[in-house]
Amino acid sequence: MLKNYRFGFDIWGLLLFVAIMIPNFIWFAIPAPNDILRGDSITGTLDTAASICQVLMIAILCVVANRERKKMGVTPFIVGMFICLALYFISWIIYYLGITNTVVVLGLTVPPCLAFLFFAVDRKNLMTVIPITIWRIWAMKLKNVLIAVQDIERAKQFYHNLFGLDMVLDNNGNLIEVGTPM
């Protein structure tokens, strides 16, 4: 399998990376209203590993080429890549309009991964699949869990007894944040 790969620059891989990074550069410079993406991470080690996988993915996409790939053209994978790019850009526009629901956040995370994946499969650059997958799984790490209950007092007692969780924040019963004792 490795004998089919060679070192060579793929401008299309670089252009895809730049296209996906443009909204990120704008976000770094101009914060969005209701910007839920900014904040300190509590998973620094995982973030570092995800960043390493992202750099590996981009390096492999841009510098490693499969000898059996065809000339760039309109294929189902490239069409899928452009659809993912469109969904990603639309999600950023909606995010900058102040809408931050689950669909928008998923639109900011899933389509770029799929765009890279579709591009890699079209270019027969399967060496990128592992770093793409690891990068995306870590980028979408679990941060919070929402559990809706009818009796909040019974639920608090249950989770305290079962996991040792104590209430950290109570917003008049509308939002209860719990955590493990320090």
C-alpha cells in the first residue's frame, strides 16, 4: 500500500485547508455575538493531541500523493466536499447572527471533517483517514450532559448517592450544575 504513495505537493489540499480556515481567522479577529466557542479548555492534553492530528492530516493531504489518483475533476466525493463546505460557511453565518443551537454547533464541526474526508477519498489519500478521525473525535469532545427530570430534588439526591455529585449552581431550579467534590 505504501508503495503507491509519493511525496508531492497537492495544491488542492492546501486550498481546501485555507478555505476551511478563513472563517476561523475571522472568528479569531472578530468575536461573534453570543460566542459560546471561546473559553478555557479543561482538556488541554486532548486538545494538543487533536492539534497534532490536524497538522498531520494537513501535511499528509498537501505533501503525500497517491500515484493512482486521477486528475482533479467533478466526482461524487468532490461534490460532497463542496456541499460540506457550503454547510460549514452557512453555519458560520448563522453563528455570527447570534444563533448557537446544537444544529449550528454541529454545522461548525462535522462538515469540515467530512469535507477533508471526501477530498482524501477522492484523491485516494487514505493515509489521512486516521488523523482526520482522531482530530474530529477529539474536537467534538463531550463537555456537558443535560438531563431533564420531573422531580429535581429526587434527582439531586439520586446523583449524590450514586456518584457523589453535589450542586454547584442552582438557577431557581431551571439549571442545576453538579460536580464531584474537590
